[in-house]
Amino acid sequence: MHPIFLTIMKRLGLSVLTLFIVSVIIFSTVEFLPGDFGQAILGQAALPDTVAAFRRELGLDLPLHVRYFDWMGGVLTGDLGTSFSGRGTQGLDNSRPVIDLIAPRLSNTLFLASFTALIAIPLSLFLGITTALYRNSIYDRTVNTITLTTISFPEFFVAYLLVLIFASFYKVFPSLANISPDMPLGELIYRSALPALTLTLVIVAHMMRMTRAAIINLLANPYIEMAEFKGLSRVRIILHHALPNAWAPIVNVIAMNLAYLVVGVVIVEVVFVYPGIGQLMIDAVTARDIPVIQGCVMFFAVTYILLNLFADIISIITNPRLLHPR
Amino acid sequence: MNNNSTKQKNGILLEMQNIHIDGYSDDQWHRIVKGVDITLRRGEVLGLIGESGAGKSTLGLAAMGFVRAGCKLVKGSIRFDGTDLNTISEREKRALCGSRITYVAQSAAASFNPSHRLIEQTVETTVRQGLRSENVAKTDALRLFQDLQLPEPGIIGQRYPHQVSGGQLQRVMTAMAMSPKPDLIIFDEPTTALDVTTQVDVLASIRQIVDQYHTAAIYITHDLAVVAQMADFIKVLRYGETVEDAETRKMLKTPEKDYTKSLWAVRSIEKEEKQSDDIILKIDGVDAAYKGKTKVLKNVSIVVPRGCTVAIVGESGSGKSTAARVITGLLEPMKGQVLFNGEPLPLILKGRSKEQLRRIQMIYQSADTAMNPRHPVRDILGRPLEFYLGLSGAKRDRRLLELLELIELDESFVDRLPSELSGGQKQRICIARALAANPELIICDEVTSALDQIVQKGILQLLLRLQADLGISYLFITHDIATVRAIADQVVVMFQGCVVEQGMKSEILNPPYPSYTQLLLSSVPEMDPDWLSDLLEERSAL
């Protein structure tokens, strides 16, 4: 068996272990959130008996470990439980399965993340490579200044600035990105253009600067000098001799930024009223809707772990010492 | 071969006149090459020789029209086959470099791109510059691999650099330089990083291929014996100036300048060998391995008599340094024992008392990395004085000055940082640090290999004097036979983790030899231009 395959299997195993630990942490942390769902729903005036009965109905009276394994068993079979909210005090039950709440929001979030990534990654790579190629030139300094400026502003500021320019002054894009799943793709793209643009501006600097730094870092190597002595052009040296050795750090930064696009964009969602998973999670925290919080955080954890795994695998297969051992 | 009409034999190929190059360091420009002329005809090999800082590499690059970052060509003309390299555009220069002038660097391992297969890198310029089609270039490369006596020439090109040994990589790099069929190759210390036995093969391949293709070459090295085998003419450089140039045989037979003679300085020390029956260190039947991997030491036994120098010689990977790690306790052996003054030492470092540690000290190859760059000499030497001897205050300072005197430095060095010392001075401070503990045995691991000849000579003489005055015993690890002749009483020859021979220097370095010692000794270049030819003839006759 190829040793790479073994390494990847090992990483996969570790990922599963990490996920397990994360699930324990998530479950126990949520337990320690102040306040009680029963009390919150039934109001301050509710009798202790009523609260206790309500808690029993939701299973909140069972010991922690029992509830954990119950929940975990559900997660493994694709059942994230039932949302607490929607339950009335008068016996009416409008509650919905957590998965039904999360699924459409998650798909919206993934759509926005992919849309942004499709713009941001090629753009950062292009800018990173060209600034490395023409380092210390006017072009290099201009690009660096602009990207640093955009990353230095708070997200909401960039968002409102874009709204001001592209929705108020020039009515190019809508200022609200209230999409729904039945819209055609073109409409989806049109409506999410401003949030995607905002996120692009926020993450490009990081990825572009790492690409530039990783390449420049390699230029001091003797094999780059050798390539110069071989009479190769600068473009060839950067693309063919430096870039293939620079992937590991670049991919890691890309993975971090992609993870951010999935889990960290709640402010942008709020500004554009974009129905993403971030807002769902905030709402759930406010309503102390524990199953929904747990479901969201599990998805976030899976996203981080998968993206890091992906970055690891890319780092391994772009390293010839690992790919072609002696 | 290329039958370009301008290619007449013995026409002048390269003419460099009055070259002045400045280098920028310490916030100012220094002149590093001061008015050197080089004239090279087609098919000739010029040897550039000098110590570090002589400007030989800088000149080699200038022959390609290059200057390193932080350097600039101030004055001088460089004409290559009628073209003035100073006036042509970057694009024209690129077309010239890599196709008509090529370069072979010192460290092949670092000069190959780790991400691409060797064959791709070998033919890259030839194909990119459109000199030949990819297929033709690859076929040519295979022939070159064959000519350079690379093992499995058909397959080796498919490998990545890390899959090939240093000596082989150096030959692949020569093939890469030959691939475009250049008129001139610059060899910049191509064998310095190799073991002597490997060096012989690489030298032979390079010489044969340069002859065969009638390529001109500039061969840069600090080793006169090596350049004697390769060059038709030799130019000796010092501080960026020409000391002497002459035809090779003439230079070796009748060098005119004292500086030229000093280039084989170490070879002029001869130590009279001393015998002693008082054994200070004995390692017995030691097996050792790193992290459960294959054994690197197999049943190794070495004896060091008191007040004597035992030299361990062998190629890289023979287990010399591992033996030192076992003695110092840094690596726990799987089997065997270490006896010091007749008593067994605990095998791991943690088990040893401060007194046991004090008696064995170590000096390393690279003085640069063996000292904390932030500590002044006072702290570097003061620390062992406090730690082992409990000296402090005025007593410590007095001893500090005594130590500096022992290593022939004055008190002005006390407050200097390592970065303010020359290579030789750094190594002297490391010696003083070892002496600070009043040791009985010092292990010297390749302590002179990174130094220039004259500096080497000074260090070796210092070590000999210290031994005579203080009665210290040395275990001296080296791959350089000239150093062994200069300092050793006894010699241990190691090969692939085994001791091949141990005995008095006079026994080991004179016939009859076991076959490996014979191979090792015969591979050391000698100051005779016919040495390589004679050796190859002798070996092929066997």
C-alpha cells in the first residue's frame, strides 16, 4: 500500500477522534449556559411543578451522560433531535426537527461560501503570484495597500460601504439578499453579489499575502538561483520552480479562510438579511434552543475538521519527499 | 557536437579584463574583487583557487554576467565569444546563460528543485530555449548519464532529487550543465561536499566529459590537490586579487609566492607518534541505533590511551559521530559498555554525575551553531567555570583570562559576541569552553573541516600544544587524511558502522592495508597533476 494512503487514513482516524471530543465539549458547554428553557418559555410566574413537568417532557431531567448518548446516537443516524421552540404551553406542538431547520440555512451558507471562494481564491492566487513576481514595484505596493486597507475595516463597514455604492448611488445590486431555494441560479447570484463581494474583500488580503510570502520565502533557495543561471524567465521560475514548493502554507491559509466563510459570517448575514446558518445559531442561542445550537456547532466543527484534513492532504501530496519516498 | 562556424579551436572564448566588484555589508560597500583578468581559450580548463572570501565564486558568476544580490560590478569588461556581457539585455543574457555558459553548484542537493524529476530539470533549458526537441534532449541526457557512469542511467532520471545520493546528484548536475552543449561550464566547488572516495569518481567523470566534448571550464575550489587534477592553468586569488597564475605543473613544482605554498599548510605538520599503555577511555562491543532503526554501530570497540590522540576516520555515514554520541551519553547504546579510567560510565547522560560529565568535553564542526549568538565570550566561557568548578566573581574572571591566553587570544575578546569573531577565533573559543571544565578527554568532531587551510593549521598546532602542556587526550573525528597525519598517534578506520582497523598511525598509514583503508587512502587527492590518471589506471588494472 502506498504510504500516503496510510497517512491519510491516520489523519481521517484522528479527525473522527477530534469530532468526538468536540461533540463532548459542545454538549457539556451548552449545559452550562445560564438560564433554563422551561423557565424562559413558561414565564417567571410559572409554578415549579409546571416547570418540572415541562422539563420532564423535553427529557431535561435525565442525567447528563444519558442525554449525551441519546443525542449522539441520534446524530449518528442523522437525527439531530427536535427543536425546543414552537412548543406551546397549551399542549400545542408546532416544533420541527432540527435537521429541517438547519438544512435550508446550511445550503444557503454553503452557496454563499462557494460563490465567494470562486471569486476570492483565484483572485488571491493571481495577486499573490504577480506581487511576488514584481515584488517591491509600484504594483506590488498598491495591491498590498489596498488589500490591507480592506482587511483593516470592520466587516459591517465594508458591507455598508458597498451597499452605499452599489445599491444607493448606482443601483446595480439589491441591498437585501433575501434569497429562497426556489429562485433560479442567476437570481441567486444577483442577490448574493454584495455579500459575496464583502466577504471577498475581507479574506483576499490574508490569502494573497500568504501566497506572496510563501513564494518569496523560497526565492532565496539555491535551486532558484540555479534556475536563474539556467537562463529561465522570471515567470517560469515563479510558476514552475517556486510555486510547486509553496503549496503547503498557501493551502492551509485557504482552508482557514474557507472555514471562516462557513462559520464566521454572521455579521455579513445580518447586514444583508441573508438567511444563513449564522443567524439561525444566534437566534437559537437567544431562545436557548439547545438542540439547534448543538446541531449548528456540530456542523461548524465538521467544516473545520474537513477543511483542515483537506489542507493536510494537499500539503502531503505536493511534497515529493512524502509522495515519492526513497 | 555543435559545428558552429565561430567555433575554431583555441580561439579566445572568454576575456575578462580589470574586473572590480563591490559587495555591500555592514552598511557600506567593500571591494571584493580588485582588478582581476581572466583569459580562457576554447577547450581549456582554468582553476581558480583561494580561501573563503577570496572572491573566486563572485568571479565565477561574473563570467556568466551575473552578480549576486548585494554586489555590483563597478568596472571591467566581460567578453564572451565576442559579445560584451555588460551591454546586452537581460533577455539576451538569459539566452546565453544556460545554453552557452552553464553552471555547476557546490551543493547539488540544494540546487535541484525538490518538486521535479531529475530528467525534466536536466533538459529544461535545452528544451525551453528550443535548442533541441524534448525527445532528442532526453536521449542526449541518457547518454550523458551513461558517460558520467551513473548507475541505472535509464531510470535515474525518473527519480526525484531526494531519492539520489549526493555524489550521484553532483553528476546529474554536471549532465544538466552539459545538456545544452555549452562552450563554457563554471564548476563552483563541485566536490567539496563529497566524501573522498566519491570525489574521485566525480572528478574522473567531470574530467572525462569535459575532454570528450572539448568544453572550456572554470573550476573553482579551495583544494589545490583537486584543481591540480582538473585544470590546465591555475590562478591563485587572495582578497580579490591575483596572487599568481601559471600553468598547472609549473605552479605545483615551483610556486613563486609564499601564499601559494601556504595553501597546503596542514600538510606540512607532522606529529611524532606517542605510545602509552595507560588507557583513559575504552568502548567495548558497542551496538547502537537511532530510534529502533537499522544499526549504525556494529560491535564497535575503540581504545584511547592517556595523553594521546586517536583519530577516527571514515566517510559520512560510517558511524564516526554516532560513536562520539555514545561516548558522551547522548545516545544510549543497545549493547556494550563505555569505560573511563577503567570504570564503567552510565550509558545515558542523565545517569552521569557532574564530575563524570566534566571529564569528557566536546568540540563541534560548526562553531557558529555551537555557541549562543546572544552570549558574549564572557558568558560562553563563564558558564562551564561556574557549573563544573563553582568559580565566581574575581576567581572566575581570572580563570577566564587564563583560558583566553591558552588559546592565544587577548582580553579584548571577553566582551565580544560570536558574530564579531572570525571562523578560526570562534573555534578557539569553543576549544577554550571545553578547556574550562579541566577535562581529561576532548572529543573533536570535524573541528577543522569548515576552516581554511592556514586557519586549520593554527587550530591543529594549538591543539597539539595544549596536549603537550596539559596532557589532554583527544578523540579526533575527521575525514581528512592530511589532518590525521598532522595530529594523530593512533588511527581508527570505520566503514559502515564497523571498525575496520585500529593501530598506530605509522602502521595504518603505511602498507599493507586492508582493502577499505587502501581505497580510502588512495582516494585522497595528491599534489601531483598525474595523480588522478595514475589512480584510475591502477584501479582499472585491478
